[in-house]
Amino acid sequence: VNTGEESIDQAIVEDTIKPGLSFDKNSPKVYKLKLDSNGNATIDGDALPGYIAEDIKNENGNTSFKVNLGNINSAYRLVYRTDITNNDEVSFSNEAFLNGVGTGNIIKRPTITNSFTKSSDGSIDYSKKTMGWKITINPLKEPIKDLVIRDTFPNGGLSLISDTFI
């Protein structure tokens, strides 16, 4: 936020998380950013202490929260964690606002795509009527806690051979 490095008093980031995601209220971290001459941002140091999610509300499946940044004149990055609660969704949209004295509402609307794929691994044995599958989850290799993989087959024609997991 504030990549224009404007002076903003009482800066507050308000974020609304849409249905299909669950907000981890203990996860928000605020980092100061360093901008190069082309406007590219890099994190400048460790997470700053004292920033917490406040005013957490759950309405109509949406979760909203605020992080009070105080008086700022530098760029910052707010990082937090959500868990996927609706595995049928392929992408998730988000909406965040930066409000404060000295600026109008600045709105960001990023979309995140769920990163998993399922495809044939190329091994088909027509005589045995078998086909191999490859499921790729988390290609960025980020830590995942309590992962559950649920794969379903359409009715008729397919069944699982249990001793074939690699």
C-alpha cells in the first residue's frame, strides 16, 4: 500500500475476503517496502511489530477486517493467510481499501488462481484397462498444514486401484 509514498494520516487498510476462504486472524504482518527507481517494491526488513487485525466481521459469507497503519509516508505490504474452504472454486477475488486523511479511497482488486492440476500421466494400458493420473498441488512448494486431497470419479467406468499410489 501507498507505493506513491504519500503522507497519509490515520491510514487504515480494510480488506474484505469473499466466501470460499477463511481468514486467519493471527496471520497479518506488515512490512516496510523499499522502492527502486522503476517503482519495483522489495520488502525492507522483518515484519513490523504491533500491527493486528481489528474490527473483524463476518456478514453474508464475507469476512472483513482492518489494520491501522497510523500516520505513514512510506510504502508497506500487508501479508495475511487464508484457508480455502470451497475447493470447487478455481480463483478467488479480493477487495482492499486504503483510507486515511490526505488520500481518497484507494482500492485494489487482485484475483488469485487456485494452484492445482490433475492430468493423465501418459500411462495407458488398454489390455488392463488402466490409466495413470498425476495430481500436482502447491507447485510453489509453500508450507501446507493439514492438507486433504479428495479426488472423485464420475459415475461408471472408473475405479481406484488402491496399491498404485506413488
